[in-house]
Amino acid sequence: MKEKILDKATHLFLTLGFKSVTMDDIAHEMGISKKTIYAHFENKTKLVEACTLGLFEVISIGIDEICSLQKNPIEELYEIKKFAMRHLKDEKASPQFQLQKYYPRISKTMRKKQFDLMQNCVVDNVKRGMELGIYRPSLNINFIARIYFSGVTSIKDQTIFPEDEFPQTQLMDDYLEYHLRGIVTPEGRKILNEIIHSNHE
């Protein structure tokens, strides 16, 4: 039952936002009493924390698996983007910014976890790209990894990128292309253009 509550709550939080969804909503959606939810989670904050940690674990394991395949670094970033978008496909209510506003402690913990995960992944990605000659040899690896993380998190801010003007999937594609065009060599550009071309077919 605990897992079922987590699954349903995660789906509702991502779709409608952490603030909008009440414990009553979750109970109603599941056809159970609120008491049943409270038997597993003492309050909404604990439930939000469990949901965000659970989602982070799933995405973290998926990204680790993609990185372990040691694909071409440009292709790898597109695979990670596709995987993350699949898991956040119902994200319509800017949950990251609701989390920041209404659950700042949880948000801070999650941001640190996301940063550590992405830092390791992107640093490795940039190093391999440079070794393969598809990323420019003079890159400041630490700067590239941090600016990439900063961009990925900032484009989720709907006050800057409103959903009706910047649909999430297109926005991620545009950001990834923007990031890669700044660091690829002519050889890397060929690979990037092939991937973009095949994505548009």
C-alpha cells in the first residue's frame, strides 16, 4: 500500500504541483481513507519528501545505466535527456519551483543531490568528448559541467520560460543543442547534426 500511495502521489504532484494536491485528493483518487495514508506518512511534508527521493532514485539509476554504456558522449546526453523527459512527462505545474517555494528544505536537499549526480556524469562526459576529439581541447571541464547544470535547472522556471511559449520537450532539445554547439569540434558538429537530423525525421 505504501508503494501505491507513493506512485499515485508522485504522479499527482508532478501533474498538478506540490501545493495544489492535498491528502484528500490523493485519498479520493485512490479510493482509500486519509487515515490509510497517514498510517504510512505522518504528514504531507513526509510524503512529498518520500516522493521526490523516490523519483530521484529512479532517475539516478537510469542515468547511471546510460553512462555505464560508454556511448558516444554527444549521443549519451541525448539519451539522458530522453530518459529524464520520459519520467517527467506529466510535469505541467512547474513542480520544481513549487517545491522551492513551499518545501525549501526538501528542495535544497534535492538540488544538492541532483548537482552531485549531474556533476559526476557531465564531468565524465566532457572528459571523454575531449579525449575523442569531438569536444574542444581547451574546455574548462568544471565550468562546463556547472553551467550545464545551471541551464538545465533554470529552463524549468516558468516565469522565464512559460510553457505555452516554450513546450518542455522542445525547450530541452533547444538547450541541449545550444550547450553542445558551444563545446563541439568540427568532428563533433557532424555527429550532432546527424542526431538532430534523425530526431526530426
